[in-house]
Amino acid sequence: MHSLVLHPDCASGSIHSIEAAIVPTADGCRATFVARGDVTKIAVPTVATPGRFDNLWKTTCFEIFWSHDGTSYREFNLSPSTRWACYDFDAFREGMRDAPAEVEIAVTVSDSELRLTAEIRSTLPVPATVALNGIIEDEDGVNRFWALAFRSGSPEFHASECRALELPA
């Protein structure tokens, strides 16, 4: 598991750590995110009918950004509601469009842990650089941003600096 860090501009909140892991599979990848802390004090979206859904990043969710060539990338938004989204980009925030994927999400929640595991079926070539991110909406309504790495300035998950994990071929 890889430890995510809270963006330096974010005040600490109810979650004190997030760990994430990703493993390429024959038809995509498997990702796991584990947020630990006082889960009773964060917004955990209610389980809904699984499927593609936009704007999941506005509340608690986890994200993957996957780039094979360093310029274009695929973004996955994975919600504890079991809804998900997948987009392709040609370059930094350019050419956004729905990307082909099938995603199955399993979630377990306790007072101290939120665990999300996603089985993703999508074309994901390796080698690749990958970002693993978390957005946690705390009880104060403020989103706190977690990532493997950040560039300086405000939180920007689309930045190549966030894709700090290298997956070999």
C-alpha cells in the first residue's frame, strides 16, 4: 500500500491517513483505497445503483489518473456510492470525453475505516505513471485533498506531478 499525503493547504480533518494500492490485471486493474480516522464525521455517499455518473468529485471519492505516454491520460472517479466515472484527456484538462470502462466497486464502512475496492475493466497500457487520490468531505462541508504527491500551489489532481507511481511493463 502507498500512503497518500494531505495537501499542505488543507487543515487536518477527521481522516488521519489514506493508503492506496493498484495492480494491473489482464483486462484493466484492481485498486484499493483505505481511509482511516473518525469516519462517522465525514460525508460517505449512500450506496446507489452502480453505474457511470458525473461530478462524483464534489464529495468523498477516490480517483486514479493513468498515463502511458506522459501527456494523454485516463481519469477514474470511484465513489463509495458504487457509482463511477471514466474520462480520457488528450493533455492537461484538454479533450475530455467519456472513456470505455466497466467498474465494480465494493465498499466497507466502520466507525474508523472506509475501504473501497474497484475492479476496473478498461484498456490500461503499461508502463504507466499513475496518480492515486482521495477527496474527503468532512463534517464541516470542506473537501480535503489527498494524493501520492502534489505540485506546488492549489490542489490539482490533473497535474503530472500527482502521477508519482510508476508501473512497469
